[in-house]
Amino acid sequence: MNILEPGINCMGIYETCTTGVIVDARDYYRAIYHAACAAERYLLFTGWQFDTEVSLLRGKDAEKAAGDVRFLHFLEQLCLSKPDLEIYILAWDFSMIFSMEREWFQDIIFNWTTSERIHFRFDNRHAVGATHHQKLVVIDGMLAFVGGMDICADRWDDRRHLFENPERADTNGPFDSYHDIQSFHTGPVVDTLVEIFKQRWINSGAEPLSLEQGNGPIPLDMEQLIPLSARQVGISRTQALTFNPQQNHILEIRNLFIKAVLSAEHFIYLENQYFSSQAVYNALIERMNDPERPRLQIVMILPSQFPLTEKLFIGRTQMKMMRSLQQVAVDSGHKLGVYSTACMKEGVRQMTFIHSKLMVVDDRFLSLGSANITNRSMGLDTELNVSWEAEPGQDELVKSITRVRTSLLAEHAGLFNRCLEQSFENTDGLVEYLNKLADDPDMRLCHYEPDPSLENTPWEDALDPVTSFVDPLEHDFEKMSSRDSIFAKGIHQLTQWVNSII
């Protein structure tokens, strides 16, 4: 049974020539840099956040660079050297909640202090309470990148995830280890991704774009990437209902995740920044409670630490869901392992933040993109995922999906680049094997440990309504703009609690 269904859980399945996975920002930023250097016609960027001073190349990678490798300065140099190049950047017009984490006056910096061929727009055309969360880059209509990575501060790391790395620093100083995943694509699928960007550009209030495809070639350093033996890739979206611009509600990613979970015969592997989606949780419960289906090995990689606001509003839901899933797994005979990963130095653990959004089912299906396993990513925010699915007989694609999964597990265990990926290939007993690694205090892999202080707090009544806004269930989407909404009431209760402790 196929998982991908055009019109239901993907907008379509498209031909691709070269496609695969990029792990962590060192390799992604490096790929962006070298590909952009070859561009002649246009660069398209859309994302949650962009920062002007982020260095695309660092350390040895930067030694042979011809000029400034900081993002905006690099784009400015490209425009100076390439008279026909146009650059379009579409960023989410962020909520004031994030104002202390963002560069201010970016529309002025990008549009007034740089080449007139750098076109920057903030995009606030979305449903009330939503965000634009897609991460897409297209170069000359010939190469595209889709995934969870933004070109912004505090995201760069390499696959070693060292405890200390002098290159893991931005203008605000050093930051902790960070893990993320992107994909790359060439061939006809890029045309569809260009159209997605062009429609977003129009929806933001701008004039339609007329783009001329380049002649190439656009380079990719395949030694640093993980190619997939696929000739097709599916594209799935989340999009909320809006009237200006007029857009239908699209739940392709939600439908995709549910079907993928219910289709699993042997194992499910998840990496995600969050787990609070009621739809995905229900699908896992339904699959585990089916007595006629084989028992599963389920592996999840999640961050064990959140910033305070995310801990309060999503961490509590995630903790409750994890405990419920673990109990159902025990009762029904499935094996569920939930893990985090950390840098190690002299017995001290420094958690690696998991920002990736990836799902593998039975090594025959792989999906990655911008969508977190949250309610809002399933139905409210603007999201973009790509998926590969092996048909019967496509053994090479199965092998390459296996290679992605085992490479990631080796990285999380601290065994990356040590030729030990094969130890993760066998999915029978995989959770037991990972548990042994996590039990070893000297290993990078560790058991996920939610914060128990989030339970039975005196201010749960205040947090619950706000949680319903931060990560709303589907029936709450249309309620959030009302003055008498659950969000407004929650803010009032939360304000009273904050005032009581100040």
C-alpha cells in the first residue's frame, strides 16, 4: 500500500534527477555558498528567519573563499559580480514575541543599503495566530533545498557536535550544539518549488515574478551529502484558511504523517523538535492498539530541554504524551525508545538541540521538511515537506533510506564517521540496542527525560488556555481572533499569575 496519495497527503509526486539529504548546517551552508556562486539568473529564499551576519563558511571551509562569507555581504558581492542576478528573500513577519531574538529593521537593511537587485519582503499574509515556517531555497530554477534549516544565528554546527567548537559562534558569541536536516533536488520537481515560492511572493502583496532559468551547471559536493536512489519526490504542505489572500485549508502533511504511522509494519523512526500533535499521537495509539498487526520498534529523537516559554506551553503536553505512549507500548508489546543526545566532556553533558523534522517508516518511506509534530504545524502554520517512497522492487532506494537513518543514529550516538553505521541497520531489537547505548554514561545518546516540575503546578489553569493558542487543536483555529477567545482569557489568567510572583 502506497503512503503518498496526490490530492490527499501530497500536492503531487514529481520527477527528480538528483536528490538526497544534507545533515547539519555546516554542509548545508557550504552547499548554499558554492551553488549560489554559480548562479546567473536568480536566487529565491523563503524562511522563518534570516540574519545578515551569519557566516556561510567557517574554519578551513572559509580559507579559499574569494570574499566576505557573511550572508548579506555575500549576496551583495554576487550582485556586484553578476549583472543579471536577481535575489528574492521572503521572511516571516515575526510576532513581537520573538523581537528579542531577531535583527530589527531588516526591510531597511536589505532593501535600502544593498544592491537594488536584492528584494526583501516580510510576509504577514497568514491566518490569525499562524506563522510562515517554510524553508525553501531555489537557485536558477535548477537546484532547490527544502527542510528545517534557516540561515540565521545560533544554527551552525557540524556532525561531530563537539562540546566546544570555536567555529560554533555568531555575533552574539558561542552557542550550544545544534542538529538539523535539509534536502536537495534537481530536475522537474524544482519547477514546482519555484511556483510555490512565486505564489507566496504574490500572496505577500508583491507583483508577480518573471524568472528566467539559468543554464548551469550548479555544483553540489556529493561527498558531503547523502544521495537517495530516487527518481520521484512528493511535496506536501500545511496551509491555513485565509480570505486575504484567498487560500484553502491544506492538511497534506497531517494526512501524510497519519497514514505513514498507520502503514508501519516494522518500525518508525522520528526526529523532531517537538511532539505535541494530537493527530500523530492518536495515530500512534491506534497503530499500537491494533492486535492484528506486527509489533513495532519505535524510535524518537527529541530535545530534552526547551526555552522557558516552549517548556511551559508545549513541554507539558509533550511530557504527558510521551508517558502515555510509553505505557501503551508496554501494555501492547511494542518497543518504544525516546532519546536525546548530548556532547560530552569530562563527564559533563551538554545537550544537542534537535531541530530536525524527519520521519522514516520501514526504511521504505522518508519525509523531512519544516513541519514539527505539533498541532499548529499540522493545521495552522505554512509548512513544506518532501517525501520519498520506495515501490516494491526499488531495493536501491530502500538501501539509501537505510543509509540516511543509520548515519543519523550513528551521529546521535557519537559514532559518526567511525564506520559503525552498520550496527544500526537491523531494526529487530533496535530499541534494546539503543537502550544499552543510552544506559552508558559515556555515550552521547541518552534517555529522554521530561521535566517533572511541569506537572501538578498551581498555574496549570492559566497555562492551558494559552497552550491552546500556542499549539491549537484544529477546532480552535477559528476561535483565536475573537476578543472572547480562549487565548484572550488565557492571557488574562497568565498575566494575573505573573503579577502575583513579581
